[in-house]
Amino acid sequence: MIPAVIISKKRDGGKLSEAEIRFMVSSYARGDLPDYQMSALAMAIFIRGMDPQEISQLTDAMIATGNRLRRVSQRPRVDKHSTGGLGDKTSLILGPMLACCDLDVPMISGRGLGITGGTLDKLEAIPGYRCDLSEQEAEHQLAKIGCFITGATDSLVPADKKLYALRDVTGTVPSVALITASIMSKKIAETLDALVLDVKWGTGAFLDTLEKSRELAASLCANGKRSGIQTTALLSDMNQPLGRMVGNACEVDESIQVMQGSGPSDVWELTRELGARVLVSVGKSATLDEARRILQGHLDSGRVLERFEQMVAMQGGDMHASRKLGKVSQVLANGSGWLTRIDGQLLGQAVIVMGGGRVQAGQRVDPSVGLSVEKRLGDRVDKGEVLVRILCDDPAKVEDAKALVRDSIALGDAPGQVFALWQDFIPEP
């Protein structure tokens, strides 16, 4: 097969065959297909889309480039995945929390994509934390403490590991087909019984409208169902950051605060709702209310934080080592009014220009930089109040970030619309 012919076929709106999809994906995973040709195919898919059959075949082709994780116990095997958003730190809490419920939680996560932070980048802000567990290490850890959070490797969905990094820097992130294949290839390779999806929408997400998030949720749930995984989804609001912190080390700190029983209430609420759906899916709870009570009990007892600390230690991390944060600068309100809009794209760009995200594949991120968003949509703001605190040591980068932050925030004469934090996704019959 000729790669340029396949790329041209999708560019012109054609439907790719299973053989063509498998050829491109396997060639790329082996290193026989250069980045520039895979980038061209990703852009063609982004523009032209894929039908459900193509998406399923793309998912399967990516899984076929590596191995699947073996089951290591009789415990139900579950996971959660988010489509990404500003301040989205629920995985750090949810994995250990579900492990406290006598479940196995094998999380294969990703790095930052576009403006959104990556779970692995956040965890690597903990000195020594390893995101490259071998299959044997992952299986041992899962058997011992019931959870790990690691990345795709050369043996676990290697095609996604390469394509994920490529999409981040080629403007091809917000594609239903590519997002579905990326997420579900990792999740199916985990050999799951149940999966809950956090499909985000709004200015700080890949998909800006609720309608688009429903389309993606339907694609993800359909792929989970065909693979025999009990799959549910929430549609969550990302028109403002989740919690206050946006960055890497600062989000780890905020996650620990939540696990200690404090921290922003919205972070805990969304984490609890995602976890409750998992417990119901595997029969650990009969109702969502019962599941919420169980999860609250694990949090209040300190077991969630204890399990998180065990996970970090087993993956080489030092919880007691200093996690440096950048010097604090403030963005003050130039006027008074109601906070009516937070442009998440611009906030995310502010983190990237400070070094907290990537502009080139493989670029190292600075874990110390970030934002602390002090006001929420619908809040009354007086002139001179602190809107955002910027964490960064580089004065020039701070000024660039300040300009983006100022442009991201709009004040009005009356409170604007504030959306519900989450809603259940109900598949069409």
C-alpha cells in the first residue's frame, strides 16, 4: 500500500478500509511511517471525520500494536477517563479511591494535549514518580494495592503513545475519531469490566458545545459496549477551570488537599459522581446514593490519601520532597462587575507560554508554573480585586501570561449563565 494514496483518499472524504487503517497505524508504530505522513492523515481525519466503523477499526488497529494487560485478581477491573480540561485532576483522587473499594484500577493515562494538562505531567511533578511501568511492574502493583497510573509504553498501545504526542503539536486534538481511538485503545487494552467517562465541554475543553460532547460520548460508549465493557459517561462543564489550580505541581497540591478533606468542593463532587457510577456498574452499590456514602466514608477515614501515598511510593515518587511553585504575581480587576466569561483557551495558552505545556513534541514541561483562578463565573468583582494569581519565576513569561489572562476574563453588568457542573449522558435508544 502507498501511504500518500491512503492520505489522499481520506483528504477527499473517502472511507478507509480496515486494511488501509491497519497498514497506516502498524507502520507508524514500527517507525516505518514518518511523522509528516501520519500528521497529514491525522489532519485529513480531523477535517473529514470517520464513520463509526472506521473509528472502531482505528481503535482496534491501535490496540493490535501492543499487548493487553492480564488480570491479576478476582476483583472487578475498572477505570475512568476524561477528555481533558483545565484543572482536571480527578484521576489522581479517583484511582486510589476506587482501589479502596476492593477494585482493580489500571489507569493508562496521557500527557498534556493542546491547552489541557496531562495526568502524567502532573504526577511527574512529584520527584521520582515513574510513568513508564513495565507490564510486570504494573501487574505486581495492581495485585498489591489495586491501582497504578502510568503511560502507554512500547508494549502497551505504542501507536497511541506516538500519535498522542503528534496530535498535541499539530492542531489535530479535537477530533471525535482520534479522541475515541486514543481513549478506547488504552481502556480496552486494560481488560476492563467497567469504565466511566468524563466528557467535557466548554471554553476550556477540546469540544466547545454540549452537542459536540454528546456526539463524543456516544462514540466512546459505543466502542466500550462493543468490547464488552460496562460504559457510562458524564458530561461536565469546562467553561471555567475545575477547582482553582491550573498547572502541574499546583494541581497535585490541590488534589492532596481534597484527599485530606478540604480543597475545592467542585473537584470532590465531580470525582465522587464519577466513582459512584463505577460502583453501581460493577454491583458494588445498588444505588448512586449508597455509592456516594461509601466513597465519602473512604475519604473521611483517610484511606484515599493513604492509598495515593502507597501508589506514589511504589512508582518511585517521594511525597515528602519539595514540589517547587513559581513566584506569585497577581492579575487585578481593572473594573467592577459580574464575572460573565472565562476563556479557557486563553488561560491554557497562558500556562503553555510559561512552560507548563508543550509547543513541540517531547518538550519537557516546567511543573512549577501555573495559575490560581480566584473568582468563579457569576461572582461579583470589585475593581482592584485579585482575579488570578500567576505562578512563574520568569518576569517576561509572566507578562505574556498576564496579557492572555486579562483577555480571557469578561465582566458584565449582570450575572451571566452558570452551567451545572455535570449531567448524565443518556444514550439514544
